[in-house]
Amino acid sequence: MEEEMRKEERREIEELGSTRICTPRGTIHTLAVVGQIEGHQILPPSIKTTKYEHVLPLLAMVEESDEVDGLLVLLNTAGGDIEAGLGIAEMIAGMKKPTVSLVLGGGHSIGVPMAVAAKTSFIAPSAAMTIHPVRLSGTVIGVSQMFYYFQRTQERIVQFVTRNSRISREAFLKLMLETGELTGDVGSVIYGEEAASLGLIDRVGGLSDALESLHGQIEARKKENETEQSGG
């Protein structure tokens, strides 16, 4: 039985980038969001991906499971499919269970909403986040409806980020539309301390900081549940 559990844990790590950490303080489910966020189109095998069809049901399981106390999201992503990334971000933001995110390496593009979706977000001092306008690959039809679609999609991202972080709409749009920083492109790259000072990310820290914050949330939630059950 124990060997089967170890095999299942190895399979989750290899296929889903997730595993569980069980301690006397609680059980934490870790989810690694790496490479490109894969949406409706399958990316080439040579590209490391996080598949949304794996992540969405996994998040639902974490939220409903009596065996899991909290979620730790580890991000090192270059971005990817907007719809898939926003869908994952909305799932994390809608969870009642304790959630903490930690940006390691990079939380670029659509990785930004995913990073701010957790109840508390951390960024490593050396990590970077790229903020830029919406881009679409493939054929773009030069009609007003297409540009209107761009605007509405971009507005969805802006609203989500400003709703789930402390950064102002004006500051986020300024970063998104900066013209003097990226060579031949529009947008900004910000790093650990700057991301926290702008209010995009809550704190600068590492793994131990993220875990301590998550355990704090778990303990607070347990106390709330005990108070409710006792009728206090």
C-alpha cells in the first residue's frame, strides 16, 4: 500500500508538477506552473508546458478535499495562452482554502494574474515579471472588431490584476504600455523588490517565507472553524 502511494506521488510530480507535503501543522498541496501555459492548441513536445486541463480539475480537488489544508503555487513561467492562464488564475482566486504563490525565476505575461491570484503572493529577490499588452498569434484581421476584442481581453487582465493585488490601475497600465524599456517591444520587466513596492506582489521572500505564511493561514482557518463549530 505504501509503495503504491509513493508511485502515485511520483506520477503526480512527473505528469502534473504537483505533490503533497504532510506535516503536523497541516497538509499542503504544491503546484508547479512552469514553461508555457498550454491552452486549446497542443504545443510541440520540445516545449515545457503546464496544461490547463490538468490544473483545473486538480484545483477543484484541492478545494474539496478534506485531506488538503492549503495550496502552494510555485511559478516559473514564460506565459502562454490567455484564456487558459486566466481560467487557472480565477480558480485560485475563487478558492476558500489558504493559498500562497511564489514567483521563482519568472512570472511573465499571463503568469502575472496567476501570481496575484493567491491570498498571499511572494516573489524571490532575483525573480522577474514581464508586463505587456495582449498579443495574439496567427492570423489577425485588420478590422475594428478585432482591435475591440484586443481591448476587451486586455481589460479583463487589468481588472483581474488590480482586483487581486494592491497595484493601482494607472500604475499597472503604465507598466504595460511602457515604450522605452523592452527592445523593439512595448511593456516592462520588474524584479523582486520593485514588484513588492508597487503592490503587484505582497512580499519579497523565498520558500520558507511562503510556507510559513501558508501555515499561518491554515492555523487561522482551523481556529475559525473551531469557533463556528462551538457556536462562538
